[in-house]
Amino acid sequence: MNVLVVGGGGREHALCWSLAASPLVDTLYCAPGNAGIAQDATCVPIGVADTTGLIAFCKEKKVGFVVVGPDAPIVAGLVDHLEAAGIPAFGPSAKAAVLEGSKAFTKELCARHNIPTAAFVRVRDLDAARKHIAGTRMPIVVKADGLALGKGVRICATREEAETACAEMLAGAFGSAGSEIVLEEFLAGEEASFFALVHGEQVLPFASAQDHKKVGDGDVGPNTGGMGAYSPPPVLTQALEKRVLEEIVRPTARAMVAEGRPYVGALFAGLMIVDGAPKLIEYNARFGDPECQVMLPRLKSDLLTLLMATREGVLHKVDARWRPETALGVVLATKGYPGTYPKGSVIEGLEDAAGVPEVTIFHAGTTREGGVWKANGGRVLNVVALGKDVAEAQGRAYAAVDRIRWPQGFCRRDIGFRAFGRR
Ligand code: AMP
Ligand code: GLY
């Protein structure tokens, strides 16, 4: 079967790397992909928002299955359009992807179905926001309702800060994503991400991971899309995973069916573990980036079989089997990220780095001209290593990172630190 992956980041490289190994795949395409992905798939220059172009391409190349990676095309309904054109596609409908597309929707759903999450209010004007802030303990979390490239969340220590954040969002700092905002109770605890494959009420637990969202060592500085991750995270014990499944994910899958928005696809629950109990921070309607890059190297089962079973609603016929090792991934980014950064700096030593045992390098944003690798984005590379535990995986990942010569790049040196001392 010919398969198309939509997207061009590190997550899509990991998806392509995994799908390329599937005996069911004839030709693997990626739109638009990147120079690193071109090692595993045939990249085609069609943007993720070009629905007409993607459908025409699938028809021309007889693509039998499409995997949509990023949030924006999912929330915009790409899966609906592909399916309407007769092209089987993995991912939720726009109606179900509202779990990611509207934080207010998800908070209301949690309230209606007793799913544990932070207390919240929705507001549309600054007066209402001020009134709520005046009567609430700090810190408080201010969120734009819609998609804001992971930047629409502000944790505010003081009332002044919270009011400013509300004023900025309501004034359009994130465009229409901020025309409604959610004010949330601050949850203190440790974060983890849990992934499940869902078709209506069928739920197959996939894997879990922990991401490092802050740009600096020790979790300081501004939030990013994710500077590194590891899987599985010791914080999510089997007992806790069971609670996440029974108290959060299954009730959500049932609620979405009951409300006429059956969910089909990968469901990503962002969690906070508060005093030993899981609470939902948010849902994403897709695999995580960089979480996907540390889950797929552990997957022993055939990824395409799992994704097709999800779409077809036969999750009881498949299982997801995992290598027992830990995978840890370090993101290399261009200096300046998550702010502004230049493009085009030369990266050397990638082949050498890939030679470290149990290491795989996924590309998030590179180009290749005349055999020379160049940076083409903020997050540029994911260096992922397997090891018998977090320490061994971390040692291998940084050994590989240290073979990469890229003066304009940087990475965190402490990915995995929360896992130490737990096991
Ligand atoms: P979100 O986009 O909703 O995942 O939020 C981005 C990040 O903000 C999360 O990964 C958390 O680190 C933090 N965050 C969001 N909501 C809360 C909350 N209620 N309490 C504490 N931290 C939060
Ligand atoms: N790593 C978080 C995300 O993919 O949204």
C-alpha cells in the first residue's frame, strides 16, 4: 500500500522512520517533509494546509492511507476532507479535534463528565476577567481558548501579571484564538503525557512520555514546543496509568460518543500528577512532538497495522508491544529559539553521531544542499537513544550530541533529570 504522512517536523520523521519499516508499505510519501525525512520517505512539496493539493496527490499516486501529524490541519478538518474524497486517513474529524482546538470545550466536557482537571472559568471580556482574578488565589493560569502554537498559556504569579495577560489575549495577541480565554487554577505537581489510540469507545493504551517544555536547564525560561523527552517516565507508574485510563481517557472517549463527536485517532492527554492523583491539563488530538520520537523507537508492533486498526474500529484485534528499554531524546535548536533565529547555518558530524550505538537522529527542520546539512527552523534535530534505563539512554544521547558540530545550535544538557532518584 502507498502511504502518505502529512507534516514536516521531528514527529513526522519518527512516523516515517517507523512506517518505512512496515512490510505493508510499498511507497512512503511525506508532504512536505524535510531533508532528513527524505532518507526514509519520498518528500513532495505540498503544504499541510493545501487540502486540494493533498487530495489530488493521493489520487494520482494511489495512496491507500494518510497519517496526519500536526494539529493545525487536523483541527481544520483535513481528515474529513480526505475521507470524503474516499481516501482513508488516520486522525480525528474536525468535530472531535475540538478537544484540542478549544480549551473551553474540553474544560466544559470535563465538568459535565466528572473528569479530574483544574478548576476554571471562561471569560470573553476584561471586566469579567478582572473580577475573577480579584477573588482568586495566585498563581493563576491564563489560556487562549484556541490554537496558539503552544504559546497561548501564561502562568501568572501576581494579579497584575494575570490582568496584563488577559488584556493582551483579549486584544488579539493570538488572533481569534484569544477572543475567549480560560482562567485556571494552578496545579502544582509533575507533568506527564499519556497516549491512547481511540475509536469511539474503543481505547488501546499506547505509551507515555515526559516532555521538557522550558528552554533552559532545570526547567527555566520561556516555554517551547518541547526541548526533549523520554519514555516511559517513571512518574507514571502502572497504577497511575490505570487511573489515567479509567478516570480520564475512557470517560472522555465515552463522552465524545455520547455528545455526537466520536473520536478516532491518537489521543494525547497532558497530565499533572498532583499528590499522587492524575489531573488532565489538556488534550491534543495527535501524537506529541517530541514525545513521538521517543515512543516509536520502543514500539515492536507494526505501526501501520495499529493506525489502520484505529481508523477501522478494530482495536480489539491488535496490541501494542514495546521494547522494555527507555528512549530519551534531546532536541537541538537554533540559538535564539523560541524567539527569532536565523536559518541556514551548517551542521556537521551527523553521520558520526548516528554511529553511537542505539542512537537514531530525527530531523525537525533541515535542508541538504550539495551534501551539506543546514538548519532550517527553530527546533532542528532530535537525537534519540535507547538504554536499559534513563541514565544509559541519556549517556548515549549526549555522546551522540557531542559528535555534532553546530556552533549556532544549542540543547538542554539535563533531559531526563526528573527521572533520577525515582527508580
Ligand atoms: P497547555 O498548552 O494547556 O498544555 O499548557 C502549557 C503548559 O502550561 C503545560 O504543559 C503546563 O506546564 C502549564 N500549565 C497549563 N495549565 C496548567 C495548570 N492548570 N497548572 C499548572 N501548570 C499548567
Ligand atoms: N510536546 C507537546 C506537544 O506536542 O504539544
